[in-house]
Amino acid sequence: MAHDTGAAASIEPWLREILRCPACRSELADAQGETGAELHCTNTSCGLQYRIDEGVPVLLVDEARKPA
């Protein structure tokens, strides 16, 4: 499955403001991962990393990457 490298910029600002980590409810920060744009949990004890597919954040805990 292809990942959109410019996806973070295409998320609507109003939506971006309300998105939270589904695991711990902390804010998410824009980041660049190995496969493209991602959202990273800002809680250091959680830190899950969620991919963005074609401009849509995949906020599924089961599919999130754990920090290295």
C-alpha cells in the first residue's frame, strides 16, 4: 500500500486540532516516518506512531508503530 509523503499538510486544520491518540488521548504531532507522513503521540510513555494513508490518518492502536 502506497503512503502519501505530503499527507500531513492535507489534513484540514480544524480536524488536526481535535485529533488525539486513541490509546492515551494525548495530542498528536506531525512527523516524517520511514514510509512518509505520520502522526506521533506526544506522551513520552505512549509515543505510538500512526501512519497517514492518502491524507487519512490511520488511528488504529493495533496498526500503530511503537517508538524505537
